[in-house]
Amino acid sequence: MAGSRARDPAPPAPAGEPDEPHYHGHRDRLRARFTEAGGDALPDYELLELVLFRSIPRRDVKPLAKDLVRRFGSFAEVLAAPAARLRDVPGLGESAVVDLKIVEAAARRLAKGAVGKRPVLSSWSAVLDYCRTAMAFSETERFRILFLDKRNALIADEVQGTGTVDHTPVYPREVVRRALELSASAVILVHNHPSGDPTPSKADIQMTREIVGIAQPLGIAVHDHIIVGRDGHASFRGLKLI
């Protein structure tokens, strides 16, 4: 028709360009795998992806999850990493750091709950799991004490000292004094080796024997001294050191 022009058709969308970012389908598939098979079926980086989905909703987080595992070593070590170190990771914002620390706190609370519900000596594997969850991946030494009543139920769980990468000051008389204050009948001593190797040092052995020597005459038993590290744990009782 004279005086009229047909409009050019809209250009077609580039071939292969999806309507949604590619990672949306990946997220749905990963959630489905978790629902069907559980967390044990997923490698560490994929479990981290699931945690990061909520705090980083508009980005492919697989490269970030893999970077975190590469930097820190494992899913557990990522959760246990100091917040300051996590903030140094490119692409990991404050909300993601907070979410990771929430998961870490939940894991500790769950492990501690398993210890507190029944006599400690009848649930020794739960005690070890709790000690590893709470301390194995810390970058500084910590010394904690589990105080038990006459039925070996948990009265209190207290961190008595935090030190450097290879030393925590421990005062045997203060350990026993605190046990008396709580009317504890027994204690389990726990500390970590940030190096990863849980082998007791000569100083560890001497300190433990000093605590035993002060506690026993007062009717307080030292059931064990457990050292935890990335590479496992060591039991003084198992090694016949006490």
C-alpha cells in the first residue's frame, strides 16, 4: 500500500541461548540428587554448592565451591575456617560466610546433643565425633574439659584455654579446682593439634600426669585425654599413657 512500510521482523534469539541461566537446571538436579541419595552420595564441593545456593542465588557457585575445597582441604575444613580467612576468598560475600558459620554451629550443636543425652562412656564414638567436630580443624590449640557426674553423664563442657598454633597454657590445679566447683566425679581432657598429627608430645604427657596426680586423691577420675587433629585422634587411655 502506498505510503506504508512493513516492519522488519524481530531478530531471532541467538542459537543455543537459554531462557534461564544454565546453572538453574544444575541446581534443581543437585537438589534432587541430595533428596534421593542423601549428602553422603555427594562430593564435598557439591555439598558446599547446596549451602551456597541460598546466599548466592544468581551465580554459578560450582567454581567457588571447588575453590573453597581446594584452599581449605574438605567440606569440614571450609566450615571450620576462621571467618576472616573465608572473607578473603574472592566471590564469597558476608552473607555466604555467615551461612557457612551457621552450618558449622549446627553441626557442633548436633554432635554435642548426641553426647549429652546418655552416659558418656557408653557412647564413646559420639564423644569422639563431638571432639573432632568442635576442635579438629581449629587453627589454634584449644584445651577443653568434659565434666562428668557419678553416672558419667555430662555436667559441663568448657574450653579452659586457647593458645597458639602449637601451645595452650594448662594449669593442672585450676583444672581440678573447676571440677570440685562443679561437683564432678570425673573428667575427660581434650585438646587439638592444629598441625593435624594427634601424637601426644612429652609436654602433653607430663601435664596429663600432673592433673591425674592432683585429681585422684580428691576422688576425681581422669577417664581419658583425647587429642584430635585433621589426621585422626589419639587416646591416652588407649595408648596406656594414663
